Amino acid sequence: MNAIYFQKQSRESLDNLAIKLSKKYSNIVVFQALACEDGVCGLNKLSKEHNIKTEYLYDSATGVKEYLKNENTFYKNIIIKVNELKAKYDFVLVASFGVFGGLDTFWINLKLSKELNLNYVIDNDLTKFEFAKIHHKYASLYNENTSLDELLNLKKPDYISPMAFEVMLESKAKENVKTIVLPEGNDERILKAASILLEGKAVKLIILGNNKEIAQKASDLGIDLDDVKTYNPGNSSLDDECANALYEARKSKGMSLEQAKELIKDRNYFGTLLVHLGYADAMVSGAACSTADTIRPALQIVKTKPGVKSVSGGFFMCLSDKVWYFADCAVNPNPTPENLAEIASVSAATYKAFGFEPRVAMLSYSTANSGSGVSVDLVKQACELAKSYEGLNYDGPIQFDAAVDIATASKKMPDSKVAGKANVFVFPDLNAGNIAYKAVQRSAGAIAVGPVLQGLNKPINDLSRGCLVEDIVNTCLISAIQAQ
Ligand code: ACO
């Protein structure tokens, strides 16, 4: 552990804890998101005496303004700042802020500690501690007799909040900036997402559509697209190259050059060809097109990775305190046992690529041998076949409750390494997967990031037609990371 969140009721307890920490860590910082009038918690004198550094993000007035302007951006900026501090210092003591316009700081501080994925440590106010415990599983009480070891050995939060996940996506994408093609330049949501992405400098963009119309729309929206390349399929400098490439890829399926010249006027074919030819690293489309129209060119031209037979689509399901992965929710209506086993393996790989340790549940209406039927047999066969994927940590057939709840798991599958703590869920068919992701998204308030298409040679990702600007931003970041 190299950071905790401290809800201070008294200056003395903060001083006391900071001094204790400064004896163990030579390079510690006390960070307060909103500084008070006398600096960070009035620590100036103390910080000189004990070599404790102090940092803040906003002065009080600016912080309140930023919060009221956009709450999400306010929290995200603090997460980014704390991540920077964690890399720079041996220990970061995040101190609660006390002044916040007329707003209730207790709840804002509590939410902040959860978004930061940090233990919430509170000094002696028992009433507030009781509240905190109800709302934060990792809350703990501190007083001057608490030993530092006791504090540092607290059970660490093992979740990632949706906001921390989004911040992680942006910082991972920035490690190796990739170019994304967005074929639906006529959609305002695409242009708004482009503006956010360009500001974050995590990706470069190509936008397809009528150049003049895009420029006019961008100007109406007050968006600067100077750094973006635009192409109008069927009327662009790349038409011939794209048509020839399409003809080469599909002539064995009976496509003529004339047909290819016609087909590249379709923005999804043109965008996919830009990825195929290396002008872009990934494509994100589907805000205005069906899934089938968006991904068919990729299935025909980009094709699957060596060793992968079928493309599937998964969702990162960002719940308040965890990120799960659901698949296949987008592509294969009737998977075979071979398809399901492969979906388990590629889903585990996708989840792992984003920094999580996968435990895969092969879902069914039966756990172990409790039920029978054709669809249970399908999952049983898939589980047998999954044995051939080395290192795959999975179990099934398993019901959802046994997959996620330790008490149920201990009764139904006591010896399983996955039951009770699964985080990757493979559904028996597209009906189940698609219905489940939408049910969780709409009833549990989850942010569903995806579908992430897995198994393709190059990243092409689909959007839902009801997508929001933030969904487009997240899908572009995911695509950029897949392209690295
Ligand atoms: N993996 C790899 N390749 C595939 C796959 C797959 N899962 N499915 C089809 N292909 C390939 C075929 O082999 C074929 O290649 P070829 O022409 O080089 O031989 C090519 O794709 C076209 O195959 P068709 O069978 O003609 O494919 P079609 O275009 O009819 O359908 C599709 C493919 C679009 C994926 C279809 O299965 C489908 O519509 N799936 C459901 C999509 C959907 O509606 N999802 C739910 C909504 S998504 C959401 O809610 C987020």
C-alpha cells in the first residue's frame, strides 16, 4: 500500500498521522484536492519540520466551480493527480477537504475515496464512521494510539471503480498513440467524442464523410478538427487503392473490380480498408449502423487472428466497485461447444490485457451436475474442450449466483477455484449474453464498455446505436489499446 484516504475531523490527528508516516517513508506527500486558505490543511509549518511535502489540485473556489461544471471531470482530474503522486512519492496521504461552497463535504469525500480505490480511514467520530462503514467496505477507524503497521496492513480495496477504469484506459492509450478511423462523421456524437479525444491527446483520428459538411458541423458545435484527416469515400485520393485492395481480398469469393469500386463508397468498407492498408490502426463505427453492417467488412477483409476461428464481442461491465467482463454479447447467435471454449479463452486474454486476473465462469442454468438438457450439455462439452487452452482458469457449467457469491459457491461447487469469485462470464448463446448485459446495464447502473470485438487481426469495434458520447470515447480508447 502506498496511499490512503484520511477523513480528518481534527487537525491534530492529521498532523499525528503525517508525522508517523514521515518516520517510515522519507518521501511522503499530503495531498488535498481542494486547498484551504492556509494551504494544504495548514500543514506548512509541520511540513518544514518533518520534511513532509504538500500538494493540492484546486484552490477552493476553482474546485467548487469545476465540480458544479462537470462532476465526472472533477473526480477524474483528482484520480489522475493522485496516480501521478503515487508514481512520484513513496507514500501519498490523501486528506479530506473541509470547505466546499455550501455542499456537504462528507459525502463528496466518501465518494472520492471510493473513486480513488483507497482505504477510507477516519479519526474518532464514531457516528460518521458508522455511516462510512455502510457505504465503504474498506473503512477503518484511526486514533493516535493506532499503530502504523495496523494501518498499513488494512485489507486493501480489490476493486476498480468505473472512473478509475476510464482514467486507466486513457493513460494506457497514451503509452503508444494510435490512429482510429471514425466512419460516421455525419453524427454529432462522433464529432463531440472526437473533440474530447483530441483534447486528451490519447489517439489520433481520421473521420469519414463529406469534408465540407463535417467542417460546417464542427464549426456549429464549436469544435476544432484541424488535426483530423478527413476522407469522403467514393470521392477521395485513396479510392483506387481501397478498391484494388478490396478486389484482391474478395476476388476468390467472386467479387469483380467494378463491384469493389462500388462497395468502397460504403463508409464501413472504406474505414475497414483504411485499417487493412495501415492508414489507421483501428476502426470504431456503429453509432448509426447495425452491428451486422459494421462488422461484416471486418469479417470479410481483416479476418481472424491465426488460431482463432470465430470473432466474438465482449463488454467490460463497470459496476460501482468492480469491472466484470461478459461475452459473447454481440456476434454468434448459436455458438458450438468449440466456439464457446474459444470465447472463454479469448475473453480471458482480453480481460488480462487490461490488467485484470481472469477467472472464467461458463454459465448455464445448471451448476456442476445439478441439471440436464441440451443447452447444459453444450456448456459441458465446451468445458471439456476448454481444457486444451493452457493456463485458462475456468469452471462450469455454473449458475450466475454460484459464480459470484461465495456462500452459494461453497454449497454448490466447494472445490472450485472460480466459483464465488468469477469475473469473466461466458454465456451459452447470444440471446443470453445480449439480454444479460443490457439487463445489468439498465437495472444496476453499470457502464457497459463495448462490444469489444475479439479475435480479429486488427481492432474493429462496434457501437450501439443508442451510444452516448462517453461510450464512443471509451470504445476508441479500448481500440487504441487493442492496437498496441
Ligand atoms: N467469426 C469470424 N468470421 C465470421 C463470423 C464469426 N463469428 N461470422 C461470419 N464470419 C465470416 C464468414 O466466414 C464469412 O467469411 P467469407 O465471406 O470470407 O467466407 C463472412 O464472415 C460473411 O459471412 P456470412 O455468414 O455471410 O455473415 P453474415 O454477414 O450473414 O453474418 C454476422 C455475420 C453479421 C456476424 C451475423 O452472424 C450476425 O448478424 N450476428 C448477430 C449480430 C447482432 O445482431 N448482434 C446483437 C446486437 S449487438 C449489440 O447489442 C451491442
